[in-house]
Amino acid sequence: MTAAVPTERRDLAITGMTCASCVVSVESALRSVSGVGSADVNLATERATVTLAPATDLAGLVRAVERAGYGALPIPSDDRERAEYAEAERALRMRYVAELRRRLTVAAVLAAATMALSMGDLVLPQLEDASWRPYLMFAFATPVQLWAAAPFYRAAWSAARHRTTNMNTLVVVGTTAAYATSVAATFFPSLFVGAGLEPRQHLYYETATAIVALILVGRFLEARARARTGDAIRALLALGAKTARVRRAGGLEEDIPIGALQTGDVIVVRPGETIAADGLVVAGASAVDESMVTGESLPVDKSAGDAVTGGTLNRTGALRVRATKVGRETLLASIVRLVEEAQSSKPPIQRLVDRVASVFVPVVLVIALATFIAWIVLGPSPSFGPALRAAIAVLIIACPCALGLATPTALTVGIARGASRGILVRDAEALERARAVDVVAFDKTGTLTTGRPRLVDLLACADFGEDEVLRLAAGAERSSEHPLGTALVEAARDRGLAIPEAAAFESFPGAGVHATVEGHELWIGNAELATAHGFAELPEAPLARHADAGKTPLVLTIDGKPGAIFAVADTPKASARDAIRALRTRGVRTLLVSGDTQRTASAIARELGIDDARGGVKPAEKADVIADLQRAGHRVAMVGDGVNDAPALAQADLGVAIGSGTDVAIASAGVVLVGGDPRGVPRALRLSRATVNAIRQNLFWAFFYNVLLIPLAAGVLYPFTGWVLSPVLAAAAMALSSVTVVTNSLRLRSISLD
């Protein structure tokens, strides 16, 4: 068997991309480098994600991208450097926006002047025969063509050198044809007179300048909007603390850079400061704002023994926190990586778009040439002018910007929106699968319930008071590690009872415990243990009532006499009922899959309003339950938090892991809910549907736009209506299509997930 070749993942910032064809060109360039396993490029975030052999030269990747006509900059793999890099990259993007603004300003002013001169004879007829007019229009149009449009020419030339085409190719061919024809008619009019044409009728300066100006308008608005799609990542990176105040031996405190912080350091966090790392509170009490990881605005009270997350904000009191995870290991760093990876991934629908984009520009060039020839042969005489205008209109209106932006912009904004509410999507495919889910199966313990059993009922026998039996039972269970025993100990502490020490302790797994406390012999456990040690006439009614309600009864005997019946239950989370209600409102069927008895599972299902319950399901059988539902034609999401949920999470169409759960469960899931709130499940489905709908709307607009307007630009309506599409209007429509797609995607930033 051949050993797997080790690979690593690296990201690069890409500059100069404008359309789906650019994405294909950059991906092809990167994949051609030796050592590269795969390359995925996201037009919206302008990032390339490459898997490569560890020894691969990053400079070779940059050179390959530059040879293809674009720019590339490796992104640091160290999370501590990425926060600084993110700001530098944002500054780079904003400089690009500023450059576009300058070029647009010049182009717009000169295009307006050129168009005024071109149409001036409609107001001042004497301008029609003015010999100086073509030369002044040339003076206005030339800076637009040679300076404002220079980026189009550079990109088109780079693509041509490498035998590829892109949107810039279409723009350059169209505007150059209009400008060159105009220059020829201005300085070499005899060429047109000799062909029986009127030179003044072949001045297209206003067309060339207006097209450049309008395309720059579209690029400027698009670049400014796309810069906002990365705000979520930058906001997450900005949450991390830059320094940490560390308490040293002897009580001395020292401020150190966050990169120097180590596991085990004790961090002093004052009110209003950001917690520097994941850790445990060792002293102090405060309210901590955890909205950045959970999406919930209410602060959470923290005291000694509680876990805190790096990047969260300490509100009120001072805390001392022992760091347990620093740097790349923190939850914040993991969230940033997960969001970036998800935004760089591609859903299945994008693969179709990539295939179309790879042949789109060459096909458009052929259509434009065919349009020109058709007008020359079949058009009204003189046919050269209409043929040129129609060909230019086809070239300009078919630019595939909207097609390339349709999917990645919606994904980028949608995934970031989810992250802001504590919903982490592992990849784009998971987001697409979530849309079709019609059944959600839940694990119980730790998912819908708190995972910590509590004492919910106590029936003391006549010879003892409630506090007395609870105090003695807690003394017996003090040495036990069983969750049910721990529930009794915590209940006694909550009542402020002094818990005695057990003089003797013995545990019987699956049955209960035996202990001697303050001279009393105690037996506490199930009904069989109780009846064997003094509770001969154990009443069935309370036991049955507790079992029907999903509670676990514990029976206590004291010195061979009945002592008490306790009821312990793993109580549902406060938000579980809301989560189930939201799913049912959306027409999604709910199912509880639990290892507890059928009686207990059914009781919890009734309490929460779940449609069906499967109890007594062993860990290995949970995946079989999911598979049965899938064979019945359902699209199933599985929600869980434990190791025993991992096979079911992997089997499901969509695995949803509670973020407070184990790493194994999270690794098996397509969606992670940070903070463990089950309301994240309906929110994730809502996010999926909204994002996929936005993608479909964008793709419909992009395809419909080209399918409808390319024939119109070619002049199919001319024989019937005499109407043709102006190249200037074509440029405006092309710019509008890109801005529309980006704007539609940005709507996802404000959608309600509740």
C-alpha cells in the first residue's frame, strides 16, 4: 500500500480578477505548479486556497499567477500574523477602490464632454459641419482609452500572452474597435470616402468613452461592495486581544504581547478588557459578553471554575484566568479558520458555472464576429456602422462578471452572517444540503438537555424531614462519581446543608451505593436495591409517575427503614422548546434518538413537542436510524454532541454538532453550533435556504441576462421593429448586472434568522 503524500493548506490573496473566466485562469495556473494537489479560487473574497506538498515553493505559485496576468500574495499561516495581514490586505483593497475612483472620475468627465460634442448638433445645427469637432472629440476620448482603460488592456494582454481570454478581452476588443474606427475616420477620411462612406457617420468616440466610464462605474461599485464581504473575518480577527496582563510568581503583573502567552499562564482581566485566551477562571467573578461566539447578547456570569473564551469581553468584575489554549488552539482562531475555509469552498452548483465560464468568452467572441458578418451581408446599406455597433454591443453586454460573482458573493456573506450568530458552516456543500432537510433527529443528553441531572422531586418518609434525608443521602453520594449521585450532592449544597463525611462507602454499578453516615446505614439506588434492604412495601405509584415523566427515581433506606424517594432528571435546555417549535413551524419533522429507555425518551419528546421518539438506541444503531429515514426518501439532519453521535452525524445528509460537545462529534459535522443552543438548528436551516435562494436568484439573473440581451444586442429585433441596442446601453446593463448580484448577496447580512 502506498503511503499518503503529506499536504498542507495555504491561502493567497489574488488581485486583478473580474469575472468567472478569471477564476478559471488562476485555478489553472496554480494547478500547473509542481506539488500542487488542488486549487480553489473565490472571486468574492479574492482568495485562492491551495493544497500542496510541504516543500512546494510559494514563490512559484506567485510567478504562475503573475504569468496568467494577475497578482498574488501569500497569506501568513500563523494566526498571530494574520490579524496584522488582514488590515494590510484591507488597505490594499481600499487603495484599489481609490484608484478606480480616480480613473472613473476622469473617464466620466471626459465621456460626458465627448457625448455632448457628439450630440451637440441636435441643439446647435452649425456644429454638424464644424471641422474641428472630430479632433476635439479625439482629444477628449484618447486619455479615457489610453489611461482610464489601461487596466483593461494590461489584463487582456496578459491573458492573450498565455492563450486565455477573460472579461477584459471583451471590453478591449469592443472599445478598441470603436476608438480605432473613430481615429481612422478623423485622420484618414479618404479610407471611408473611397469606400463610399461618410466619415462623420463613423465617429464612435462617445461610444468608446461611455463604455469605459460605465464599466468603471460597475467595477467601482462592485469593488466597494466586495470589500464589505470580508468584514466578518476582519471583525473576528479584531476581537482577539493584542496584549495580555500575566500574573507572575510573587504577585507581580506584567503586560506581554499575545504571541508570548503560554498555556498555564494566569491572566489578569480587568472590567472592559478582552479575555486574551481560552481558560478557566481561578479567582474573581464577573459578567462576560460572549456574543461574538454565541450570537446571544446577554452577558453570562462567570466565577471560579467556569470556562471562558478568548476574544470575549469582560464586563463588570475582575477575573484571574489560567490559560488552557493559546494562539491557533483557541476557539476564536478555530472559528476564523473554519469561516475562511467555508468561504473558499465551492458548492456543486458552482462547478457548472466554472465549466460554462471556461468557454464563455471564446463563444462570445465568435457570436460577435458572426453578428458583424451578418450585418455586413444582410444589413441595410451602408452596413459597416450598424455591423460594428452590433458587434460591440454583443461584446460588452456579454461580460461574465455577474456569472462569476453569483455564487461566491452569496456564500461569503451567508457564511459570515451565520458565524455572527454562532453558526459555523464547515463548507459550502453543507450549506446547500441543509436547504433540503425535512427531518431533524436530535440526541438527548447535552443536546436538548443540559447534560447535568438535577433533583426535581423529593418524597420523605414520615420519620424524617426533607432536609435530613437529603443531607444524609448527599453524604452517602459524596464519594460517588455517578451523575445521579452528584445531583443529590449539588441539591444539598443549593439548600445550604452541611454535608457529612461517609465513614464507609461501597458502590454497586447499575444499582446504587451503600454507606455509613453519622452512624446510620444507608442504601440508595434503584427499586430492587431498596426492597432488598428495608423498603419492603415500596409504593409503585410515585415510581411509575416519575418514569412516565422521564425522571429517574432513587430510593433511600436508613437503618433498614424507608427513608425517601428522590426523582432526578436531566432537564431540557430553556431554548429546546423554542427550537422544536420553530422547526415544526417550518414544516420540518422532528425525532428524538436516545439511549435512554423508550419511556424516558417518549416523556422528553412529549414535554418538548417532538414528533417521534426512539428510545433504547445504542450508539452504533443511531446511524442505522438515520439510514432508514434516508431510504424512506427523507433528507435528514442529525444533531448531537458526543462521541457516540459521530457515526450518525457522518451518516446524515447534514450533521450538526453542538459546539460544547466533543472534538470527534464536531469533526463529523457539516455545521457547528457554538455555545450549544439548539435554536441554532432552525437558524442554520433558515440561513441555508436564504443563502441558496440568493445564489439561485443571482444565477438566474446572470444567465437570463445573457440569454435575453445577447440576441437583442445582435439585432434579432431589427427586422421586426427596426430597434437595435446601443453599445452604451449595453455597457450600462452589464455594469448594472454585476452591481445587482453583489447587492442581492449583501442583503443576507441583515436577514432575520429567528
